[in-house]
Amino acid sequence: EKFFTVQTDFKGKKVMITMGPTQEALDPVRYISNHSSGKMGLALANAFRSRGAEVFVVSGPISLNVNKSDFHWQDVKSAQDMYEAASKIHSQMDICIFAAAVADYGPAEISPEKIKKSDSTLSISLVKNVDIAAKLGSSKKRNQVHIGFALETENEAKNAQSKLKKKNFDMIVLNSMKEAGAGFQVSTNKVHVFHASGLTAQSDVAPKDQIANLILDQIKNIPVWV
Ligand code: CTP
Ligand code: CA
């Protein structure tokens, strides 16, 4: 009698997942960052692992309980660190998931000493960070699959589809901030999926581990030429 069916549909696949926020240092004790929890990225990492893939995680600072030894796990802080770690392994990957909330800008310079307060206002000059997905997307090989994420508050489908094209993704997952039970710090999510092929799909509000498995099912609709 069979009690469990073990799904191994991603066996033999190497999967990279960027996840979490990035931290852009201002001085030795301060940084600019965002509210990404890393929950969706970790749910995807677990789903791929349980479906047979070898998973390479490049994670910004997160505070989730995780058994890092289940993965090839690399901790990073800044967008630049994340880019360097991801680009080192990129060429060996079959599937790349860009789930990180990468800070778009970082301080133009990092003060070597703690910035002291003064009586006047403080202005910080920011410069644009490297776009990890776009940069690796420009060297994507024909047998590699790239998946992006988008979080939009307006013109959601249009903005997501323009990111799909711009970053050379095969599929993009849109998180809607407007949907109840979706977003950064919650454990449920609702997503729309747009394929480069034109195929679209949407989920109900569901726990992030269930959403992760739906995303993996959608990835199987991507035609890959080996
Ligand atoms: N991304 C990335 N590197 C960056 C910025 C974004 O790899 N420096 C990836 C994200 O991980 C995500 C996708 O690109 O998969 C879209 O991120 P998003 O922040 O929605 O898009 P941006 O191009 O940064 O545009 P904006 O923030 O202005 O909407
Ligand atoms: Ca951004």
C-alpha cells in the first residue's frame, strides 16, 4: 500500500533563488532596506527541494527559521554582494528565480565612521544599484529559464508585462498589494502569472507554500530548448 507519492518532477535541475531584502550601508551602524521577509522565496526553495531540485539560495538578511544545510546557501547583504554571488553560479543553473526585493538605490558613499547628528537637515545622495535580473537576463542561455517577481500598486498587469520583456524573463509573478491577504509580511499570497509565451494564470489567496507549488506547476509550461 502506498501512503505517499513523492513528486520528483524537478529532479536533476539546478535552481538558483535570490530572496529577502538587501541592506545598503550608510555607515558602520545604519542601512537602507525594505520590508521583504523572504517568506515567498523560502517557500519556493522548499517546494523545489521537495520536488527533487538542487537549490542554490542567495539570501539577503532575513529572520526566518531555516535549515540552511538543506540548500547551497549563501548569505549576502547589499545588492552588489547579491549580484556577485548570483553571477558566480548563474551559468550552471537551469532555473533562476529572482524573488529578492533588491534595493533600487544605495548611498553614493558609505561613511567609514558613524554619521554624527548636527542641527541642520541631513541629505543623503543615492545612486542606482545593479539590476541583478536584468544583467543576468542579458546573458541567459537558450536552455535557461528566468522567473521574475513584481510588486505593483498601479497599472499592475501592464507594468509586470513590461518588466517581463525588459528583463528577459520567461515568466513573471505579480503580487498585488491591493488584494487582501497578499504582500510582504503576511503568510498568504495571491498572484497573477504572465508568461513570455502569452499564457496567463491567476491563483486564489492561499498559503505561500501552496502558491509556491502553483508557481512550480506554471514553470513546467515554459518551453525550454536544450
Ligand atoms: N530585481 C533585481 N535587481 C534589482 C531590482 C530588481 O534582480 N536591482 C528583480 C527582482 O528580484 C524582481 C524583478 O527584478 O524579480 C522586478 O523587481 P521590481 O522591483 O518589481 O522592478 P524594478 O525594475 O526595480 O522596477 P520598480 O521598482 O521601479 O517598479
Ligand atoms: Ca525595484
